[in-house]
Amino acid sequence: MASIKDVAAEAGVSAATVSRVLNSHPSVSPDARTRVLAAVEALGYRPNAVARSLRTDQTRTLGLVISDVLNPYFTALARSVEEAARALGYSVIIGNADERPDLQDHHVRTLLDRRIDGLLVSPADGGSPQILDAARGGTPMVFVDRWIPGVDVPVVRADGCPAVRDLVAHLYRLGHRRLAIIAGPAATTTGSERVEAFREALAEHGLPLPDAYIGQGDFQADSGRRATEAFLGLPEPPEVVFAADNLMALGALDAIRARGLRVPHDIGLAAFDDIPWFVHTDPPITAIAQPTGELGRAAVRALVDLIEGRPPQSVTLPARLVVRRSCGEGEQSQRSNL
């Protein structure tokens, strides 16, 4: 690989002049700048990012710790973060926590050791010592999608509560009265927020939420399957199951089909976090969609503002209900005895 001395020799200038050109220093003549850039191109020279970071105390790198890379919602979020960061001249290193607080803290520790300039995190729980230490230590940080209450860090998130109310009102209009939810982990803000929004929306229509109609999940498909099996075994099963994330919804669909039941004829199904797969299931699944691309872009802007000394802003964007056919929309649903 060509070195900075090779570029200097090719251009007929000093190594210090090459360094000034690469760092956009104004005190270089147009002729010298042209010769240096031509030599860089001819030799295929690439600056040493590590050495440059030691000089500038910046790596132009952001860390992103997401909850589950296999979840299509977080995959799309990571993509939008990477695209937005690249447009601003930053690279992104991604760590997959797999919904495990210990693995999340491992990634946070590793990213900080790599001298990232800032950190985007979707916390797997509310008490991560690594995240709390990093926040107290002044690491530029933004929470995205989830957050840790009481930690003074900007939050970029979607507000799903109005969309949950829209969903319950929609189900009520369709004639459904027995509505169940597969909740996410109570230790996450999204897990607790969605079940409370569902409970409050039911109350607005005079509907209860019995304990038997609350299935405890972990944002993974297996937990959605288990919760739905329990619902279907009740003396009076729910008419609709609302899964608080997309993977749990797919698990619920597996459990329904394993019983030989049909959606929506025997039981309805709705989900939080719309994904492309939901259009292709039979029937297509009614879901609450979050503005994933906007969330990723807003999170990167907030973090770069922190890094570059501008006041950051927390951002809350609206989620929306996408009505399809999985709850009996457009047809008279004939309920079977389960």
C-alpha cells in the first residue's frame, strides 16, 4: 500500500504538504493541491483512519446497538441509520443485542473501546450499567425506538398510543369484544407502553382486559406461539389477538394454523410493527406501522448534533394503523367453536 511519503515523492512536495491537502488546510497552493490529489489517485493512496483519529480525536464512526437484527423492523432501522450516517460522512458499526442485556452491554463496551464518536442504542432493558456509565461519562448518545426513563439522553421514537386506540376502535366497529394482547417484556419501554395503551383503549369502549387475555412475550416468535396456544385453550378464547411486535405475530399465526383454524374466520390477528411480509400472508395482516426510515434519519441527526456541539433534540413521530384483512375487514366473520 502506498504511504504518505510515496504520495509526496510522486507529487514533488513534502509529506507535510500532502497532509495539509488531505485535511483541507487552506495554506496550500492550487498547483500543489492538484499535484497531490493526482498522486493520491494514481497511487490509490488511502489515509490511515486510525492515525487520523489520534490526531483529530475523532473516528467519524457511530455505534448502533439494536435489539434484534433478525427482526425486520430493526433491520430496516439499521439500514436507514447507515444511509443517513454515510450522507453526513460517518461510518456505522452495528452490534446485535439479540434482546439480551448482557450481550447489549458487551457491544456497548466494545464500541466504546473502538473510540466511536457517538452511540445509538435501543435498550434491551431499563437498567444497563454500561449504558448508564457511558451516559454519565459524557459519551454522545441517543436512544432510538426504546429508552431508559430518567437517563438524560435524547430519545427518537414513534408514539404508537394513538394508533393502538385506532386499532381498538376499528376492532370494536367490526363487532369484536374479546380482545387479547401478547405483550413485550415489561422491562422495555415499548413492552410496557403498548400493553398500557391497549388497556386504556379497551377501557374507552367499556371493555375489560382480563389477566387471561394478557400473554407475556419477549418479542420473539416462540413467545407469540406459546401465548396464542394458551389463549386458544381458554374456555372463552379471544376473538382477536393483538401481538405487540411482528415476530410474536408470526408465532401467533403459527399457533392458530397448528390448531387447524383460519384467520380471520375463526380468530382475528393484528400486530404492532408492520413489515413487508404482512402483505404476503393469507390473509394480509392488519398492523401498526412505524416510520422506520424517518426514525433512523432523525436519530443520526440528533447524534451528530451532539457530537458536533449543536443542541440535540428528542423527536417523537406518529405511528399509523394499516388496515388489511386479518380481523374480518370487508366480510362477515363466522366464528367457530374453538
